[in-house]
Amino acid sequence: MRRTPGVSIRLKFTLSYASFVMLAGTLMLGTVWVYLLRGLPDAASSPAGLVPIRTIVLHAYAPATAGVLVLLLVFGLLGGWLLAGRMLAPLTRITDATRMAASGSLSHRIELEGRKDEFRELADAFDTMLARLEAHVTEQRRFAANASHELRTPLAITKALLEVALNDPARDSGKLIGRLHDVNARAIDLTEALLLLSRADQRSFAREPVDLSLNVEEAVEMLLPSAEKHGVAIEASGDITPTIGSRALLLQMTVNLIHNAIVHNLPGAGIVWVTTGIHSGSVTLTVENTGEILPAQLVSTLTEPFQRGTERIRHDHAGVGLGLAIVKSITEAHDGTLTVAPRPGGGLHVTVRLPAAPPPARNRRPTSRVQP
């Protein structure tokens, strides 16, 4: 937006301060004159006769009064200019930092010293915003680089398979088509995961009452064939857990958590525990599974996009590396928190905590166990 040049804030403060000083000085001198002249006699004798005393005093002290007013004006302008500059110095630093951020430099911080006041609160808030913005931009750049790499991989494999088919027409086409189908399915899954992640990050969804316990029932029913295939038992229990949000996204979050617990489990002897609950204004969804012992350092990275962990990449169900990242984005989009921790005996313990909606009558759902 183009703006016409105007008077600076410092000059405005200076003129305001000088005007206040002049007004206060004029009122003070006027008050002195009123009380001084009221106590004097009307006239005094002189060689020329009677002369009004007020006239004598006026002629004697008027130049001094004018001089005082001039000094007050100079003092007000000079003092106002210096005080305004001192008071607005933090604002200048904030402005400089804003211009640097607008030019693309997000690493600069104001770090305003001194005790807490309005300017320092503004500077601290701006520093916090810059830190979050820098972290977000860094994460987006890393995500874009990882996404490009992940999307390039199936395309490169497809290209290589097609080149082999062109160079060797006698090659078994059925095996080639099956391999191309698997690669294409993985690319589609990755694209859909990226779109879902973007939707959750943008928070572009309608909100409605959702019961997480019903989502759990639907997700368990949906993933039952996968659990039977991997030989994993699912135990689901808990309370009615009403919250507000997107039913589709919260169902996807639940499916991702349970699917992750199924495929990264002990084959043939694994268990997944799914529990819902409501506690002091929030609802919780907890998914716990048996599995390999995972170090805490590795677990802390599993919610980052495309982070699967070295132990997981070797499996054929490694996925696209966005399962827990999508869960984290959906949770944060619903103003919730996600906690991921390793189980002492192996596996993961994941808890999603969301704001609770006004709950209906609480009923305890019976524990169910699905055997492979």
C-alpha cells in the first residue's frame, strides 16, 4: 500500500510534550499574576502624580515572563525530542526486525532488554512469532524435499521397469504388470496421504460433534482383516468420548493409529489395546501395542514426516512414513496434544488428548477382544 509522507511519531510526541509544557507554564504564570495583582493597591504617588501599580508591575515583569515562556518552549521541544527518541527506540528495533523478516531473514531476534512493559511484551511476542515461523518454514522446506524424494522413487522404479520391458519384449508381462501395480499403488497412497496432511494443516474442515469411541469401533471393524493377517489381537474398551471436529479426519486419525499398531507388532503373537476416556474437560484416545523395544530417541522422531526408523524400513509394510505425522497434524488441527512413548516391554504407547464437548450420559462400553 502506497502512503503519502506524513509527520513522524517522534515529532508528534515532541510537539505534544512542548505544548503541554507551554500550557502548564502559562497557567502557572497566569495564576501568579492573578494573585500578585490582587494584593497590590490601585495606585502609588510619584513626581508625576499617581501612577497605577499594576501598570508598573506589568512593565517590570512582562519581559521576564516572556523570557520564561521562551525558555519553556525551548525546554519542551528539546526535552520532548530526547524523551520521544528514548521512548520510541524499542519501536525502531521492532520495525528493523520486521523489515528483515519481510526480506526473508527469519533468524533475527529483537531480544529487547529491560523490565516488562508494553514495548517489551510486543517484542517478546514478535520474537516468539519469528521463532515459530522460522521453524515452520524449515519444516516445510524439509517436508517438500522429503516429499519430492518419496514421489520420485516410485516414478523412477516405474521408468526402470518400463525400460526393461521395452528392451526385453520376451520378459514375463504378468510379473511386470504386478510390480507396476504395486509401485503405482504406493504412489497413490503417498499422494493421498500428502493431500490429507495438507488438509489437516490448513484446518479447512467443518466441525461437528464426534464420539471417539464410535470411531474406534468403526476403525477396529475396518482393520480386522489386517489384524487377522498379521496374527494380532485387538482389545478395545472405554467410555463415550464426545468432542468437536471433523468426523472424517478423526476417523482417519484413529485408523492410522490402530493400523500403525497392527503392522509394527509381534507377528502371530501381538496385541493392540485401544482405550477411550474422558477426564476433566478433555477426551483421550490411547493406543498401545506390543512390539520391538524402541529407543526413546527414535520414538521422538516418528511423528515427523517420512520418519519410519531404521528398524521399520526393512519391513514390506513400512508404508509411506506419514501415518503418525498425519495423526499429529489432525490432533493439532483439533487443538489437541499427541504423546508418543516407548513401552517398557516393547512397542509404542500413543495418547491423543482433545477438548471435550458437552458429554451425554456416560456409559461404559464392554471390553471386546478379537482373536486372530
